[in-house]
Amino acid sequence: MLTVIILVLTEFLTIFVFRQHLKGLSKAKYYTAVIINSIFSIYLWILFISVSSYKGLFDDPGHIWLMMNLMGAYSAILVPRIILDFLHFTGKLIRIRKTGHIRSLTNTGFIIWIVVFFIIITGSTIGKFNFKTDEVIVRIAGLNKDLDGLTIVQLSDIHLAGFLRHKGELVKVMENVNSYKPDILINSGDFVNYGWREFGRDDTILSIAKARLGKFAAIGNHDIGTYNPDLNQEGRDSNLVRMNELVKASGYVVLNDENTFIDIGDARIAIIGTITKGRHPDMIHGDLDKAIEGTDSADFRILISHDPNHWDKAVKGRTDIDLTFAGHTHGMQMGILTKRFKWSPSQYFYPKWNGLYSEANQFLYVNRGLGVLAIPFRIWMPPEITVIRLEAK
């Protein structure tokens, strides 16, 4: 109900702003502006009614696609309108004795709207598919010579519903993964947003990516069904079973608080995976003690744990795990990322939010994710394919 009130109120206030502020323009310019604003309104209301009147299964990919587009419309249309209205009527309040309004304030509102709109549109059409490959060398002291040069590719946070209308982009990513000829492919979870139905037949696309020694995955908190309002505990348990089946059908070995081994020459790698449940700040990490049982014979230990905060809480300095792979943060899908400087709002929730971190001879790599969640755009925070090569130090 509150959303409806805000939508209706901003509609009327924005019409008033247009009439008062643009009345001095030529008729052609004025009506062009009114038509564009009307198109925005129609699009926004169609999305809002479609989402609010939806009666089907919550994790239907079409429904999630509509919800993300509605959030994009709020970001590109509703929020700038609120800013415009606030600036315009602030100007009227200041000029209450002289009548009229402060044109520079209203002009600022229009400029903000235009800038925000184009940033959101660019982030939704280009930014979210601007896949970047981050190639990283991890130098390990005492690394077994048979592991020197081992290539590990990491994917994370695919959130498949975001590729609903763009399957070709997902195919390109999988083919790109193959171009690096990985020895091992790691996926650190969150294949979906809400539930298993988002998977559709995307297991056939994810199966395109290959790795010489195998593909390994852990389950993320979204894969559990944590955010699906239709699921009770029994439903989440059932969802997890189906998710495991679909991830396995995509070619992965799924590690639910367990481990497996790979032998390379005289070297033995233990790959360990833990389940992640809950939601921030109450994340629930799997049973790491159970997951590492029997790995004492390994020359190198890899952990897949969706939440990077798990590394500080339970891995670093408390285990002999050499390299941990995480995701989860998405870099908040917006920020600044250059070779010399990186910043994202996610760093205030996840101190280790992107890139390689180390302490002593233990390493953590946090991937920015491949897909989008909640909002359908990425702003200066490109989706990531990680290529890690091990080197003896």
C-alpha cells in the first residue's frame, strides 16, 4: 500500500513540476518531455502491476526477471523523480514569499534524473555482461612440484534468472572458461536467487565448461531457498535436494560439508566444500570439522566456502587449509574498480570483498560473481571469471 501511495504521489507531483518548470519551453519541447515522462510511467506501472498481481510459483524465472526489472525501474525512474520533486518543492518553499521556484534547483533535479537513468540503462545492458577475467598468480611456500603451474578457474554467484533473456551470454562465458584450459573448475555457490525452478535447462549450458581434473561446487545461501517466501523448512530441504541434482547435472561434484581427492603425479589435493545458509548478518556456515575429516594426507587443501567472512571466523590460523574460494559479495554490483584503487559499499559488510587475501601461507580469493541479484545492473563492478595459477615460492 505504501508503494502505491508513493507511486501515485510522485506521478502527480512530477506532472506539476513539468507544467510549472517547462511551461516556458516551445510546445514541441514541452510535449516531447511530457510524452517521455508518460512512457516511463506506463512502463513502471506495467511492471508494478505484473509483479504485485503475480499468483504463480515464486521462483519461476519469469517472475524473478520481472521483479529485477521493477527494481531497475525504481532505480532509474522512481528515485530520480523523488529527488526532482524534493528539489523543486524545496525551491518553492524557499521562494514562498516571492512565488515561483528556484529554477537552478529544479534543473539540478532533471540533470540528476538524466545521469542516473543513463547509468542504470548502461549498467543493465552493458555493465552486467561486461565479463572480466582476473588472472592471479598465487605463490605457495613449499608447494609440491607436481602442482606448480596448476590452473584453477573460479566462477561464483551465477544467479541464473538474470540470464533468462540472454542465454547466449552465458554460453559465451562457458566457452571462455574452456579457453583457459583449466585443470580444476571451482564454483562457490548461488546458482539461483530463490529456488531450483530458476535452473530451467541451464544445466546443459553450465555443462559446456570443462576442466581436466574435474568441476567442484559448494552450495550458497540462495541455493538453499533462504529468500523464497513460499518455502517452509520442509520446502527448503526439498529445494536443496533438487539443487544438488541440478548442479550435479551441470557436471559438478557437489561438496556438502565433505571432501574429495585429486591425485596429480606424486601430489594429492583435497577439495573441501561447506554449505552456507542464513542471511547477513546471521550467516550459518557448514560443519568445517566434518568437511576436513580425512584430509591429513593431502599435500594441498582447497576449501570452497560461499561466504568470505567464514575464512576469518573459522579457517585462517585455525586449519591447515591452503587456499579458500568464496563469492557472495558481488562487490555490491557497484563501486570503483581500477588497477590501483577499488572501493565498494560491500566492504562495510565484508572486509574481504574481492580479490586475493593472505595471512602467513593461507590464501583467500573472493570472486565478484557472474550474475546479478535484486537489481538488474552492475555499475563499474564487472562480473568476474577468475583464473588462478599456483606457483612454488
